[in-house]
Amino acid sequence: MTCRFDAAFRLELSARLQAFPRIVHPLGGLKAAAVAITLVEADDGSGQAAFLLTRRATTLRAHAGQWALPGGRCDPGETLEVAALRELEEELGLSLAPENILGVLDDYPTRSGYAIAPVVAWLDDPGQLKPNPDEVASVHHIRLDGLMADHAVDFETIPESPRQVIRLLIGDQHIHAPTAALIYQLRELVAGRVTRVSDLDQPVFAWR
């Protein structure tokens, strides 16, 4: 599947997401959360598909300054899809209709006590972006085709965990789990593979 931002890409990716055998993680003591992987046209004139990645504001109490997908904890009674769209509007000023949602990938349990569900959405016009400065320092269009190469994905071992730690190379920056794990699963689906990510760990600095 090519990564061009067009109707054919949307149709094929939507079909793959609808057929995706999603794994729901038992909450137990975890809190349900949702993030939006929002697909847009790359901002470099290439016509390629990209997704919106944010840098969190440095004034936030938790995970300040880190790379993140728009999202957060589900409010009581909210579905994952509703929570993701609400957070997308609160953080980036984007108001998307439910029909813009293409599907949902696996839950990812985090060390900090959340089960995060990535909700994949389609945005035709990113011109309405209006980041909330209280939560978002910057917004970046990250091309999907740039993640398809083998060197874009790296797995590490650390003494603190028997699980592999994943990181993605985006430009000259490394993105870690949970964000990296969620994006990696989408990357794998675009490549035609169903790859599970719940066994991939986070770096120690993200455990709290």
C-alpha cells in the first residue's frame, strides 16, 4: 500500500482497520485512555500521508516536553472514539465528525497506569489547527513513508526490564513508547502486517 494521502489510501487503510483483530486489555487497576493518530496530508508538498505529533508544553505537571499524540483519560461513560475526538479538539482545536474515524488499534498498557487505545482518524483540512498553548508546545506533520525503512525502528534491551524497549527515529529525534509503540503498530498495518506491541516496554524515565 502506498502512503499517498488520497482516496485510495483512505479506503484501503480503513478496510484494514475494520478487519484488524483488536486486543482489548483488561483494565484491572488501569485507567482507560485514548489518543488520536490523525492522518493528514504532509506539509511539504509531497502529497504523502502524515500524522500529527505534538511536543507537550514544558509547563505540564506530567511528561512535560515529551513527544505525544493528542489524547488523555476517558471521562466516565465516554467511548474511546468520543474521548479521542474530545482530546483532539481540546489540544489542537480540531473538530472531527465520528465518520472521520477509520478504526482503533490495540490497547497499550503503560507503566504509569493507563490502557491507551489509539484511535486512527482522517483529516482533510489541517488548516483549522489551533494548538492549546497550555498543553501543546508545537505540532509536527510526520510522514508515514519515512517510518517504513528498517532503520526507523530500533529495539533496545535495558537491565531494568526483560522486555524490549522500542524507539522510533523521526528526523534526528527518538520517540519512545507508549507513543512509539502505537505509531509502530500503525506502520506495521500500513505495511500489511498485524504486529502486537503490548510486550514492548517504555524507557525508565517514562515509567512514572
